[in-house]
Amino acid sequence: MITRWADTSAILHNEGLLDQVGTVAISPLTLSELEHIKTSSDNEKLKFFAREAVRNILATKKFEVVIDNNRKIDKLLKKYNFLSNINDHRILCAAELTAIE
């Protein structure tokens, strides 16, 4: 059972995330962003945190990668026309869709 959602920033900057009870849902976009940071960031500390985050996601059962339904996300982006088509807003829509389903 999913108890909360996390985006890329939450995973990178919340060291106690794994200590909390329950499963953390993430979007495939979040995983993609972490992979990108691991290899392209100029900030070595940030690259380290991204590598650690990916290891934790793969090694623990605390994370559930929730498959995005792009059609439904696109519909929500149109419904909430103040949201633009960027990763952060797509992750928010995926979280809302998961809560509805």
C-alpha cells in the first residue's frame, strides 16, 4: 500500500525518507531524473546523493515505481490548464491519478 509520493527533490534532500513507515510511490520520470543527475550534474555531492537514491530504490521494498498513464496525465494537464507540460507537473498528475484509482 502506497502511503505517500516523492519527487526527485524529496528523494535527494530527505535523508529520513526510508526511515518512515510505508511505501513511497515514485513516477518513472523521477527515476529518469535521478539517472540523469547521476551522470550529468557538475555538483559531485548531488551526483553522490542521486547514486545513493537509485541504489536505495533498487535495493529496498520501500519504493514502488508507479507506471504513468500518459493519456490520463495529458487530460489532467488540460483540466488544470495552469499546469505546464513539465516533469514536475506530470509527476503531480500521476500522483493524483494513483490516489483516484
